[in-house]
Amino acid sequence: MSTTVAVLNGRTIGLAHYATRAVAETVFESLGLTFHQEVAINGLGDRPEGVAGRDHLIARLTDGLKIDAAAADAVIEQLLDAGLATASGGDGGGPAVLALTEAGREMHGRIQDGVKRIVARIYGDLPAEDLAVAARVLTTVTERANAILAEA
């Protein structure tokens, strides 16, 4: 019987990413959200008081999701239209500020609960040392890929 040695490369990283994302999207879809909307809600919900500058959230979405500013802005508009966030300022009175509404804060909590359940099932029994090594390697891979993109 032959054994296959796992190799860390773009394919294995991609397979893990897409499999995990597909599981996570079942949670987001059950909440009526897209993946991008979930990232935006977390971008606000992870900030003090659920408030961030619009420019900050656009930067988080463009950097994290590798989408352009127009696509990021469209995601923000979807949150505003759904009543999950509000916007203030930006009309000559300073930079626009986004804040989660009560419904947005509730949605953020529901997202967090769903993700915690998924994380426990996917990562729960993996040794902490293995997770630490994987995190270091993937952080380095991300930094290198981002540096290449910045050169382009």
C-alpha cells in the first residue's frame, strides 16, 4: 500500500480555503448574506462600538477580498439598504462614518455564533502546535503574494 505525502502549495491552500468557505457560506446564506456582506459586517462588528470610517472598511474589503473599491462600495451600499448599517458625515462635514444598526449588531452576533460552530468542527481536534505552524506559513505566503501584487 502506498502513502501520499501532503505537500503545501497553492492547490492544497486553495482546496482548504474553498472547502472551508463553502461550509461558512451555508451559515451566511441561512442569514440571507453573501460572503462579501459577512466580511463587511465583521469589518464593522470587530471595531469598537461597531463603527468605522467608510474608507477604512473599503480598504479592509479591497485588501482582504482582493476586490476593487467600486465593488467594496457596492457591498457597503447593500448593508445600508438592508438596514444593517448607517452612514453619517461625508457631506462636507468630514469623512463618512459607518455604524452597525441594532439589526447589524444582532447579525454580527449570529455570524460569530455560526462561525464558532464551524471552527470547532474543522479545527477543534488539531494540535495547537500544528495550527501555530500552519498560521506562520500561511501568513508568510500571504505576505509574499501581497508583495508580488503590489509590484504589479
